Amino acid sequence: MTEHILVEKSARLLVLTLNRPEKKNALTREMYATLATHVNRANDDPGIRCVLLQANGDMFTAGNDMADFAAINSSTAEVPVDNPLLPALAGARKPLVAAVNGRAVGVGFTLLLHCDLVFVAEDAALSAPFVNLALVPEAASSLLLPLRIGYVRAFETFVLGETVDARKAVEWGIANRVVPAAQLHQVARAAALAIAGRAPSAVLATKQLLRDQAALRARMDAENEQFLRQLKSPEFKEAFTAFAERRAPDFSKFQ
């Protein structure tokens, strides 16, 4: 629903605010579509020079709405699993700035790897518990995260689901700066405005040179194939059941 994504255009900025705090900003297919539409439109809008992503409530996002995943697992029909936000992030021409407060789970973490500046509040906690849910990384994060933090750290983050706190996010190069929570949105907006004030063609060219869009899309396609396979698996069914029952999953019967 559109009210779950607030859209503001001012001072050459596009500000997209996750606004589903009662559900910890868990992202639905409709929310993904809305975000993707606005990121894609910004590419060709000369009135937008930077995109700022932020969230209302006490956390950035709990990740994907698990009800959508459960529906795919239980369906015998071919259910579309493609997330339109992911190719939009890979193809984003305008700089992306993120302001992260509280928890950023799953795609809430991996989308940060597509942002050009990331500011985290002191209470930020990033996690990518895909394997805990019998899933695999997405958003080209299996390519980007090892490049950013090294293989062994990336493996630990994905497979053991270890949380990355704000200080570690900066040390590892995932975020630019730790900011007091009360100042987070103000600091992130100031940085986005600074980008918007730079020579626009030089900014766009610099971002393009820094990123290999073809490699990102290719990795997303490979991840998506594996992701759908896992969503349909008995392993995911056990993981989701355990999640609903508030217990640890038992994968001992799987080989």
C-alpha cells in the first residue's frame, strides 16, 4: 500500500521513507514495487539528483514480510518471486543515501550494499540470516559483501547469521559514519543535499565507473534461481514453521 512508502520530492532530493512501523517496516511485494518505481523514475528525472532511503519507527526494516515467502512455499503453482527493487537498485543512476536506525534485517542489510553513502544510528544492528531461514543471499550480496568485508566475514554473516553492530559496520566499510539516533535523518539529508549540489554529470559518471551493473544483474539472476528453489524446499517449510512457533528449526533430518 502506498501509505507504507512515503514519498517526498524537494531541493533536488527524492526521499523514500518506509512507513509500516507497526509491522517493523517488513517489506511487502507492494512496497517493493513502489520503491522500485520511484528509484527507476529518478533515473531520468533531471529534478532529482539524489535518493534518500530512511524509515519511521524504531527499526529500519525487519526484512521481507514472511507471509509472502510462506505463500510461495505452500503454492503448487508458479508464483513470481522476482523482487523488482533489486534490479532497480542495480540499475540506479542517481546516488543512493541510506539512514539506518535499529535493526536492518535481510534485504534491509543487503540493499545497503547498493547505496553510495550509509549512515547508521548508534543502535543499528545489521543481519542477513538467510541460511537460518533455509534461504540464500540476494540483491547480489553474495558478490558485493565478500568484496566489501572479505570472504570469511561474509560467510559468517550469511551462514551463522551474526549481527553487525553500528561500530563494526563502519570498521568493515559497510557504513560511512555512526550518528546519534536523534540526528540520523538530519545528517543523512545534509549529505544527500551535498551530493545534489555537486556537478550532476560528474556525479553520475563517477557512480557508473565505480559499479559494474552487468555483473550485479548476472549475480542477481543466479541468486534468484537458488532463492526460489529454497523457498519451495522442505527446509524452508521447517524454518518457517519454527519461526511461527518461536522455536529453533530442526534441520537434522535433511541431507
